[in-house]
Amino acid sequence: MQRIRLRYTKRGRLRFTSHRDFQRAFERALRRAEVPMAYSAGFTPHPKVSYANAAPTGTGSEAEYLEIALTEPRDPERLRGLLDESMPAGLDIVEAVEARTSGLADRLTASVWELRLDGVSPEDARRAVDVFEAAGTVEVQRRTKNGIRTFDARSAVVALESADAHSSQPDRPTDQPCAILRLVVRHVTPAVRPDDVLSGLRAVADLAPPVPAAVTRLAQGLFDEETGTVTDPLAPDREAAATEPHPAGATAAATAPA
Amino acid sequence: MPAEVAESVFPQLEALLPHVQKPIQYVGGELNSTVKPWDSCDVRWALMYPDAYEVGLPNQGVMILYEVLNEQDGVLAERTYSVWPDLEALMREHRVPQFTVDSHRPVKNFDVFGLSFSTELGYTNMLTALDLAGIPLEAKDRTLDDPIVMAGGHAAFNPEPIADFIDCAVIGDGEQAVLEVTRIIRAWKEEGRPGGREELLFRLARTGGVYVPGFYDVEYLPDGRIARVVPNRSGVPWRVSKHTVMDLDEWPYPKQPLVPLAETVHERMSVEIFRGCTRGCRFCQAGMITRPVRERSITGIGEMVDKGLKATGFEEVGLLSLSSADHSEIGDVAKGLADRYEEDKIGLSLPSTRVDAFNIDLANELTRNGRRSGLTFAPEGGSERIRKVINKMVSEDDLIRTVATAYGNGWRQVKLYFMCGLPTETDDDVLQIADMATRVIAKGREVSGSNDIRCTVSIGGFVPKPHTPFQWAPQLSAEETDERLGKLRDKIRGDKKYGRSIGFRYHDGKPGIVEGLLSRGDRRIGAVIRAVYEDGGRFDGWREHFSYDRWMTCAEKTLPSFGVDVDWYTTRERTYEEVLPWDHLDSGLDKDWLWEDWQDALDETEVEDCRWTPCFDCGVCPQMDTSIQIGPTGKKLLPLTVKNGAPAPSGHVH
């Protein structure tokens, strides 16, 4: 069995795709692309797809990951192209590597987010960020299935900065002020989402964007404590492929680097 | 109409989407959707299914017209659906107009705003959409800045209740009709729109295939009945004809079915295997108004399924029609498809199967590649007598034989559909449903040797429909319907031996009365619809939104000034002489034939299916110059490729 790891995006208006919606679309794309999928056993067999840590509905992403299991080997790049053609534009399959290491999900320990705040001046944003950074804890509330939950949104945040305003979405009108925040947040339980950080900014510094923030995940991967960066989670597989171009089988690669 | 420039409202809409449920339904971008440049087209259609996206997107009618229109050079079609109340409130607050999901252009900027009504319960949603679009609710208030509002779909066979709100209606098959309408609009625009809207509507009306309510006056008798419906200008036909597409193989649509990202009610590759039905069930409006029967050939079906699956990636194929097992080559179709897709885990479904057309070979083909889910049959009536009245010629022995086969072959669950409130029905006719269900369970236990057998009885109130033999029939009141259903429930629940194996699902009689009011209503009902809409009525097909009390209150406010009331429209029996509100809309059925069939119903006389017996002179074929088109062709579906023949592409880069 060959396992292939894919990076995909949620761009533009398709960022409103929920994870369930994505799953259905992806499974149909697997059929359209005639991918020789491995199926789970049981009464209603399902194609073997493992999703990791999906971005919330409404947020864009450049860095979503999943892994599929195939019954026959395929060239990852060719497969990527076929799948990408079979998905709606915006849900783009942008990277594919053969899995040569274990634990992709374990390597997703932090995310880099961009928060675009239309109608907020960069100065106001910078001031709010400073207050947030200076705080020890920032209590926020989130509505969950089990009612309102209160938790700290500060400790999971490893970096929050007001980036210089160059627009990542050039199609937007730019005649109004716009602040762009760059956020690096650890994946903890309960999860701290960009929304929660925005709630935190409102709580500590009254930062209230007039329109909903446009939020995009730029990267996710292993958080490197020394450099404070988020590393590419597919790099170990790529490196393994470079040193051992023809593996006996992907499952043999049991040693996890990093 | 027609703004030569139409800006996308997506930037404004986008800001609202984080605040609404399931925002994905409003963003478009579905696989196989089409966005054509606005400037490259001179005739632009906005097509609406006036219900939520999850119901509207899979609708075959809209999907077919969307594709047929978009295939034309210089023509574009985009789709719009009803927005849920959460988004409606935000759109009103932020002044975002009704938009198409394809390119988010305002509906008001299109040349035609076409609505497909499968049911009358979408009328209030049409008013919501018009108002959100900034289009005047009433046709008489519209100007050249507004689109032509056009109704289609089965409910449009009696468009009188919405006559004030639509500019025109097209009845029957839409494929060719939309192209003809497009041609007329194009010519009128090229000439510089001479004579304004009225001239365009006149050009449409004089074809005889487009009904423009504004060109007809309705005169009433002192007792409230209609005296006559008469054209108010020359050149307009007295009666408007339905459209009939004759060769389905020439119209293999949808070729590229839309694949939604949002979850919808049907997620499958649907192929219409034939259109029309001549079984002659007297309650069935669809069967009456879609005559004659026209089959798609087995090879045409095979090709559509093949292309459709490749284009979509769906894992289920639905073979649609009004009675799918009646296709003259259904066995070969089912076997051929099951053979082809055996390895691909593609399931097949036949959504409408008659008890007497079902057989176990067919059942096995249908379940070969998929799950063995429940089987559903619709005897419709509980007693032999009432089944003769409705001309549903299925005997109880047929049913027992069929369920015995099913239970004997591994099925554990059978669903049975019935109606309550059929003409001449008594309590006894309905109570016999319980006897039928117990016989089904007893037989099931006998042949399967197991007590783990279930039968679900599902029953709803009968609503008399226009263009059927029951168009003259009195509808049973909501109270009587509920009382009769209560007796049936008590009888089933009280059965110690079998009751626990029988599920009982029913719909109360109230929604049926509103549906009945709208189905057989005339132009005076428009005031009720408008009052309900203004009082907040939306999504009447949804239990959680529907309000019977609101409809009744609004009817009590508006109808007395006309000297009529809800009972007058629903529970009143009509006589032979009465001019019915839809008499000037020609479904091809001869009114005298319908009346004879109504008399036959009262005499419990059955009528055969004209596919296999001589013509009964229902009128359709001579009137419409059409004929029955059925197989068999004798052809078979061949495998698409040699199984495991081609070497798999090699897995690694070189």
C-alpha cells in the first residue's frame, strides 16, 4: 500500500467550505481522477483518507494536509495534477509527497495565520497587539455545542505582530485603512483559533474591526522552539525520498525524523 | 432590465457570510457550473428554484435549462435560490439584492427571471426573491428596468394564483421553449426594444406557447364562480399550449451535472429514463400533464450515465421517471449498468417503482453494487375498492407476492405509501391499510423465518390537482383527515401481534388544505399569497416555517370581499359546467375525457395503460401532434472497457 500526503488550499470564496463539504468533494475527486484507493473494511467501505487539523469554515488556508492510501503505486506529482483538475478552483491540491515517515499529524504543532482587518488602521492594530502581548492571560469566550466556554487565548500565541500593510488580496479595494496581523499559534486543547485571538484583542484593547476579518492560514507544521519558526511538515518525507529514491514500501519507513 | 453592466455583489455579501448558517450554499463555484462573460451575451437568464439551495440545486429541471441555455452562443444563464431568513435579514439591513450564485450579479440585471415551481408552496419564496431583487411584486408595476418574470414547472399548469406576480408562464417541457423565448427576446433587443415590455410579452404570447396573464381578463358570476376567461387584445390565443420534447435522446441533459460543495437532498447522477406516464392514476397530476410516454433509449441512458459519472464522481446513479420499472428495457438497463460499474462501488436506485413492475431480478441488479436498503412501494389506497376509484391497479395479492419475494431475498424493511382523503373514501377504506400492513408482516415472518421484519406505513392527505380527473373532487377537510388518520393509528398501535412491527408516519391535514387552496386557486388567491408573504410567510414546504394559522388568517382577511372562502376552493365539489381557472391552459387532455374518467372513478371503473392497450382518447396525442415512444430497441449495454485489460500506469518518476 502506498501512502501519499497532500497539501491543499481553501482560497477565495471557497473558504466558506466546511470540512465535511470538503471531504465529500475530495472523495468525489478521487473517483473522477480514478485514483486506486484503498478502502476500509466493513459493511460500508470508505476510501482511506486521513485528514489533519482542518481550518474552521470561513477561514482561508494555504496549508491544509491530508493523507491517502492507495492499492497501487502512483507518481505523486501526476496524482496531484489529476486531483487538482478534479477539484473546484480554490480547493487546490498544491503539493504531493509519498509518505516515507510516520506521524504527519504529530508534525502539525503550530500554525501561521494572516488576519486582514479592513477598516482598521495599522496604528490601532499595533497598539492592540502590544496590549495583548503584554498581558499574562487573555480570557475569551467561545460558544460551543455545550454552551459558552471560557479559556485563555494568550498562552498558545507564540507571536503576534502587525505586519506592514501589503495586501495579500490585491483584488480588494485599498482606499480604506487596512491592518494585517501575522499570528503564530500553537495547537493546544482547547484550540485557540484566530477568532479567539480577535476576541482577545477586543477584550484587552477594544479592537473592533467594522467588517469580519479575512483570515488565512499561511502555514502549519512543527514549531521549532529555537528559531521560533514553523517548519514544513512534508520536508522529512521529501528528504527521505531524496536519500532513498526507491523504497521497498512506504510503510517500512518507521523512523520519524525531527 | 438589463443593465449592460452588472457588478458582482460578492464583496458586500462576503461580509455577511461569516454570520449565517452554511455560507457555502451562497458562494457558487460548483464543479461544472458556468460563468460566462456578461458582455459576451445579449440574452441573460436568471434561473431560480424557489427553495433552499439544498433542495434546489439537485433539481433536474433547472439544471437542464441552465446547461441548454449556457451552451448557446451569446446566451448566459445563472442560478439563484431562496436565501434562509438569517441571510435575508442581513441582506435587507445591508441592502444586498437577490443575487445569482454563479457570478453574484443582481437578479434585477438579467433579461429573464425564470422560476421553476415543482410545488405551489414556493409562491411566498418567489415574493421574497422579487422584493430582495428590487423588482416590483406585481407585473403591472414593472418597467423596462426589470426582467421578464417567467414561471415554469408543474405548478405553472395553473399559474392563476400567481397571475399578478408573473409576467408570463410556460407550461410543459422547457428545453425547446427557453430557446424559442431567447430567440424572441434577442430579436426584440436587437430592434431596440420597440413597444417596451408590452410588445415583448405580446410577441411571446402570440406564439401560443407562452401565457401572459395580463392579456386575459377573468369575468366572474355573482356566485363567485368564473364566467369566462377572455383575451383582452387581438392576436392572443384563447388557449395556451404546453410544450412537448419528442426525442429524449436528442436532449441528453444534464450532460455535466452540477456537483455541489454543500450537502444537498440528492447527491447522485440522475438520468431521466423516460418522461410521461400513462398508467392513468387519477390523483397524479404529473402523470396527466407529462403525456405521452417518451423513453430514452437504453444506449442513450448508458452514454449519459458514463459521461455523467466521469464529470461528477458521484457514487450513485438514480434512474428517474414517474414509474421507472415501467421502462420497456429496464431489466437490461439495470443489469447493463450493474455489470459496468460492479468494481466501482456505484449504486443504482429506482426512486419510483410500482409494485407490479418490481421483480427480484431487478432488485438484485439494483443492490448488486451497493447496500440493501429499504424497498418502497406506493399502493396509495388501502382497499381494493378505493384503488379502483383512483385507478391504481395494484392488487393486494400483487403486493403480498412482491413483499414475499423481497423478504425472502434478504430485505428486512418495506415502506408503503398511502393517501388519505381520496374521493368517495370512507373510514373503512383507510382502516384496511392496517390489514394490509399486518398481512405484509405475517408474510414476511413466514418467508424469512424471522420476527425481525418491519413495514412502515407512510400516509398523507390527498390534494386534488388541476388537469386531473379529480380536479372536480371535494378535498377532505383537515379535521376529517386528522380524525381518519387517528383511527388508523389506533388500529395499528392496538394490534398486539403485529403492531410493533409496523411503523406509522403521517402528515396532518393542515398543510394539504393550503396546498389545495393554491393548487385549484384562481387570481383572487394572489391577495392571500401576498398577505401571507407580508406577514412573514416563507418556506411553506418546511414544517418549521409553515404556519397554517397565518394562511387561514390572511385568507379570512382577503377572500370575503370576493364572496368566497377557503372551503369554497378546497372542500367544494365542482360541477361539469363550471369554468375552471386553468381551462385556458391546454395540457392536451380533453376536458370531456377527464370528466368521463372522473365519472368512471365514481363508478369504480378502471382504465388500462395505453402503452399496451388501444388509445382511450385522452386527447393529448392528436391535440399536441405527439405519440407514444417506447422500446424495446433490443440493444444491450456493452462493457465500456475490457476489465483489467490496460496496464496500470507505473508509480514512480523516472
